[in-house]
Amino acid sequence: MQLTLKVDGRDRTVEVEPRRTLADVLSTHAGCEHGVCGACTVLVDGEPVRACLMFAVQAQGKAIRTVAGLAASSTEGGELHPLQRAFIQHHALQCGYCTPGFLMLAVSLLERKPGLTDEALREALSANLCRCTGYQNILKAVRAAADEMR
């Protein structure tokens, strides 16, 4: 089937088999392909979605936001989003595989609920898995970005 998806503010026409996932079409990181790790998290109509669990056909007509659109969405010059800068400054990544999923989950949280407590933030971020960082620096980075975004 032919689909037109709105990805990071641009229409993208793709030819796809109905059984293909959004992760397949977007070429996002797919860690577990079972919706457990969160590496493939994107925003669909502002809500975090595991792209490996959503069929691409389900996304037609919805606004899809990926990590590739974060920098572009923050300024016209393509400057890094405050969250991306915070991840760098607070060493919140090592191998980088899970980072796009954490960034998209965190940006969704900060845009919808900017005043989250550390406990609520820790609980929300626990939905994604990282094998390298130990999560402390991820939490620090998200908290720093939240302060900057206010």
C-alpha cells in the first residue's frame, strides 16, 4: 500500500506492506522488537509510542515526531534541543543505542508535564531500558533540560 506519513512536519510517501511496523518504515532503532526496551520510541500525535508495536498503516494521518526532528523543531538554525544538549553535558549516554528513545520519551514528558517530581520522572523513565549508563545521568539530564525549558 501507499501511505503518506507526516514525519517531523513533512509529508513522506512510502510504499509499504500492511504488516510492516512504523519502526520498519522510519528505520528507527529497534532493540527488542517486542515493545520492552523503548529504543524505538517516537511521538505520535504527541504521545510516546513504541514504533515496533505500531503498524505503519495505523500512523497515516497522524503527526509523527522522531529524534531527527528534535533539533530542527527547537530553532530554525537546527540548534540542538535543550534535552539533547543536557544529555551531552550530563554524560547521559554511552553507546547511544537507547538515546533516541529516551530523548523522545523525555521530551513528551517535559512538554506535557513540565513539573514532574524526581520520583515521578524516575518512574516514567523506567519504561525505557539502558544497559550502559545506570540511569542516574539520564535523570540528571532530563531534570536540567526541564529547568532550562521552563
